[in-house]
Amino acid sequence: MKSSGGKIRKAKSGSGRQGDVSKNVVQRQSATKPRPQFAKVQRSTEVDSERVAPRQEQTPKRILARRTGARPQEKTGLILETLPSDDYALLDSGNGLKLEQYGPYRIVRPEGQAIWLPAWSKSEWDKADAIFTGNTDEEGVGRWHFPKVPLGETWPLAYDGIPFFGRFTSFRHVGVFPEQGTHWSHMDSLVRNAKRPVKVLNLFGYTGVASLVAAKAGAEVTHVDASKKAILWARENQEMAGLSSKPIRWICEDAMKFVAREERRGNGYDIILLDPPAYGRGPNGEVWQLFDNLPDMIDLCRSILTPKPLAVVLTAYSIRASFFAIHELMRDTFTGLGGEVQSGELILRERSSNRALSTSLFSRWGA
């Protein structure tokens, strides 16, 4: 996939498509998450034991205070855009659905923001290889319907030359969010241009495409996700990509608890990526509510930055809010550190009629 800011990953979150994902960045720039059965992966080196051990302690509510000093410079209304490529494309959308190309497959999934009519005819939509229906049946098809022939659980995708697995999951995702390619290319440039060791923390890291991009660029990476299945999938992707020798710590843990412990330990990171859900649960039943917990999380992230940090990148999906909500939170939190906060929306551009489909809000601070 191509992103307007650099590299693009495969369709849907960042990673895969069949073959190399092209990049398309516009100065309105631009670039996964499944869960069916997972291939068995040896766990000895893939999951940090610290994250698997049950932890019952509750993270106390953080006491926040307004910071003094100058607020960061700002740039708002940015549109970071992912354009169609041979590896991933938003083909068409409408009537609450989107038609996408992931490598060799055409896939139909729900899309609440596609409130217009499709630009392509029904005959084009009928060429889909897989359709997420939301229905279950006793034959094991689950929530996916395969109109032509039954498809396997996984298939190969790639982002900027980094291969990974796509999967048909029970909650409609396929393991990658292509619109985040712009963030990945931005991070890749920061790591390579730093000319020094860089530590990256990837929170809510899912299937690991961003972690692989950072590791390939030369960073030391810590990847945190509350789902063991996602961690195992990410480890599979690391092996598939031939990056097993790269320094990546895979941690199955509640993100808030992990960051709070890193603060107590005095550990620091140069780049922090956050891709939190609107709602979620940690491995021990911890509850995450975006609007309740995000201010504490961003404050904690600031506290574990190194003395010479590079960036904090936040993406927010499926929320009813303006990007100004997270933009002003980021500017307040990074008051006194200088730099700039850039905020706006991530979009996918249709191949059918060039319409823009907004997928998420983002806000990123750079030193």
C-alpha cells in the first residue's frame, strides 16, 4: 500500500497485501486485526513471561495537573491519505459497505460512514471473493461468506517489502490498517535519520506491522498488546518477514499497567505509537474506555519519553468526536517540550470515483 506520507501497508491496518504495498503520499498525506485459528508458534521467545503472568493490581487514577510553559506549535486539518495501489485498494463503497482489494482477493466489509450510493455496478461487487456478513452458521464459515470457493484462513500480504499474514477474523478485520502507512513511513524516516539508537514503544500493537517497520529501520522495539492471539500472530509475521534477529520484545499485557510500570522503573522511549480502541479489556479483565483513560495514558507516555524524544503518534478509531478533542489534549500534555502537534484525519481514496473515506482521527507530536 502507499501512503501519502511514505510507505503504505496492506489493506486495513498496516500491513498486508499480496506483494509489496505501494506508497502514495499526498501532502495531504497518508496508511490490521484478525483473529481466527492461529498457527502454533513456539512461545519461549515470543511472549515476555512478565506479560503473561496474571496481575491483579489496579492502576490508581492518575492526578493530572496543567503544565506550564509554551504549548507546542500546531497544524490542524491535515488529511493523510492512502491511495490505491496494486497491493491494496479501496475499490468502491456505499450503502454502508466497502469493497476492497487485498492482494489477490476482493473483500466486502461493513463501513458505517459510507452513507452514499456505490459508484460501481452490482456486477462488480458480485466479483467479491469474501463477504463479512455478521452471521454465523454450523458449517464453520463463521462471519465470512465465500461466494466462489472457500478460502484458507491466512494469505500472504506485504508492506514496503515486509511480508505478513492476512487473516479472515471473526470481527471483520484482516490484520492490517492500510491508512496507517503514512504513520509508518513517518516513523521509518525518524528512525533512519536519527543517526543514533532509537527505542520505539508500540502500544495496542495488534499484529505487529508497525513494529516490524520500526525494527527493519533499525530501532529497538517493545510491542504491547492485551491479546495473546495478536501477539502470536505478530510473532508469526516477524518470522515470515525474516526479521527474527531484530530486537523486538513481544509483551502480552494491559497497556496502561505496562506504561505505569515503565514510569516507576525509569525506562524511556524515543518514539511511542498508540492505536487504542474505543473500548477494550486487558488480559485480566482490565477495562479501557477511550475518553476516560486516554488523558492518563498520554500523560504517562510523556513521562516515559527519553531526554531527546522524537515523536508520539496517536490514532483514534470509531469514536464520535472531532480531531480537535485529541489535538488539544496532545498540545496540553506536551506543553513545555516545544515541537509541533499535527492533527487531522486518515482517509482512503476510492479507485471507483475518487471519493475520500475517513477511517480515523490522528494527532502526533514531534520534537
